[in-house]
Amino acid sequence: MGESFDIRKWFDKRDNLLVISGPCSVESREQLLTTAAGLSEIDRVKVLRGGIWKPRTRPDAFEGIGEIGLKWMQEAKQRYGFLTMTEVASPEHVELAMRYGIDILWIGARTAVNPFSVQELADCLRGCDIPVFVKNPIAPDLKLWLGAFERLDGAGLKYLGGIHRGFASAEESPYRNEPLWEIPIELLRLRPKTPIITDISHICGCRELLQEVAQKALDMGTIGFMIETHNNPDLALTDSKQQITPESLKNAFKNLTFRKKKVDGDAIVLQNLRKEIDDIDDEILNLIAKRMIVSEKIGDFKKQHKVTVLQMDRWKQVLEHHINKGVGLGLNDESVKEIFEIIHKDSIDRQL
């Protein structure tokens, strides 16, 4: 693998793509070492991941190999030079992982959703300098994700990162977990010093979408990937459909387009276009403000004449009109609907 990789320096510089790969679950010594051998031929992969304890929905499902798997992770680290990473959900997990020299920990989506569990982990990790990544909670709740980081901040942990793994949704979707890119973007805005990588395996839930979502994540500026690999994915005991072989991962990187973070040449062109966007955004805000003034006047009229605030027939007509007009202008119907639902809610609140 060449020169050793320093994960702590990466947290400061983040100047190269962090690629974390390995099996969803560590199942056997042979499975882990064979997968690790394949990954060792891919220069971009610096961290070997492996699930030792698996929080499963049903009690009769495979819940992880347990402590012996940490010994195999240790062996893979010594043999191939990877840093190692695993999920922890309890103080006992933390203690065992550190006893076997695991280099990086992650807190899973099912644990991140529970503040009590996160606090227990924070208390257990107090005073440690081990890097810890936090996956987004299953539900699209930014405050819950932020709260997990704040609890770890309070324990004095210096090296914290986020893993965007998508969010559960009741809507029909091609994804296992909806990407909802706006949530990790907002987290990055609120915590600019916290690096966020993308777990494309859990977003996709199947191999067929991995390439597409990986490219999307790169185009959105992700600085790392977590990708599940297995020497024989079809026989995997957990998440078999979303795992790929190391060879498939190697080929996938060949087909990805890596774009520059900044413009070298015609920067003035981009600056002018951004200025144009800023001017349009200002105009949009001014128009929304004017609309709210009119909305308040309508609210005063309704109060004087004892008319209910919500006029459902009128709202249906307005929404249908805007969606049709938006589609005619080349806009996405769902985006138009979402925008005007937000505006309408604000209008209703001002009239109450």
C-alpha cells in the first residue's frame, strides 16, 4: 500500500479522498483476509472497515461474529497495512475495539438516533484521541445528528467526522435510504470543520446504483467514501445486495470523473455567473417579503369579516396553477410544490 496513511492529519488537510472499504459484517477469518487482500491492490483504499456487532431488526438474523472478529481485523492490519475501523454501540464495544488496536470508530445510524446511547459512548471515550465518525440518524433529523456531535465535543474528542448514509422514507424510491443531500450540506454549513464522507452502499441498497450515486457524491463535493466490499457478495450474511467485490470497486474508480474543487483559469466567468445568481436570489427574497405583506393584509381582512384563515379550495387552485406554470418553465414539479408549500405555511402562520 506504499506510504502509511495518517488519519489524524487527514482531518486537518482533507486533501485526498478518504476511501473506507470492507465487508458489512466480518464473517470468518478467510472472508476478511481474502477481501482485505483484494482491497490492498487498490491504492485509494486506506481504511479497512468491518462490522463486528450488527444491530439487526429481527433477533434471528446474524448479529455479528463478536470479539474474535477483532482479532482477524488486527491480523489484516498487520498483513496489509490498513487502518481498521468498526462500529460501536456500547461502552463494552469501545473497550474491546481499542484493546485490539482498532484505529477508527463509527457510531451507527440506529445508535445516533438515541441520545442516551450516544452520551454513554461519549462518556466512555472521554479523554481519548481516537477518531470517531457519526452516521446520520435513520430519520431526517438534523438536530439529532448535531446533538450527537455536541455530546462527543463535550467529551473532548478532537477528531470527529460525519458519514452521510441516507435517510429512511415512506415514499417509494429507487434508494434504500433517500440521499436528501440538503441535510449533510446544512450540517457542513453549521460545522465547517467537521469532514463528511458518503456511505454510498447504504444509500443505494443495491450494486446497480453504486456508480451513479458515487459520481453524484463526488459532484456534490464529498471528501470520502464508505463502500462495502466482500470476496463473495452473493453469499454475504448481511446486506448482500449492496456489497461488491474488491475487483468491482477497482473498476468503479476507473469510471468515475474526479472534478477540481476550484477553477484555475476563467474564474472571472464563474464569478460573474455567481453574481448573477446572487442578484436573482435577492430579487426572490424581496418578492417573497412583498408577498408576505399582502398575506398579512389578507389575514386582517379575514379577521374583520370572521373568515377562516385556511381556504382549501383556493389553496388547491393556487398550488395547481403554480405547478403547471413551473413545469411549463422547465422546473421540477416536486420542487415547485415544496417551495410553495413552505411559502403557504408561512403565509398561514402570519394570518393566524
